[in-house]
Amino acid sequence: MNLNQITIPSLDLTKSIPFYEKLGLKLIVESLPHYSRFECPNGNSIFSIHQAEELPKGEGIYVYFECKNLDEQVEKI
């Protein structure tokens, strides 16, 4: 099985897009202000963001990215 796509909400895609690009995701669809899609640097998974009026309440959404040089990535962001 291959994970195809994860989509999360955002209040402001113009702020979210640069954040995820700094994580190393490649922007492949930019349909502002409503939607953006990224390719993950490894594998075949797609990560996307859609505009929302408000974020989920409660536990929300958990998405985990794995990288080899965590400290370097945090500094870069």
C-alpha cells in the first residue's frame, strides 16, 4: 500500500506554503487562496493544504514528517 495524499486545513495559505517548502516539500499546485499541493521529497506521497474558515477543535490533525538532520531543519525553518 502507498499513502497517496494527506490534506490539512490552513487559515492562510500564503503563510503555510513557504513553511512547507522550507521543510523540503516541492510545490506542484498553487491555486490561491483556496488550495496548494506538494510532492514529498521521498516516495510518492502528496501533501496538500486547503483554506478553512476555522481550524479543527479538540485533538486536531497530526502529521509526522521524518528527516535525518532534525536540528538543521528546525534552524532552517
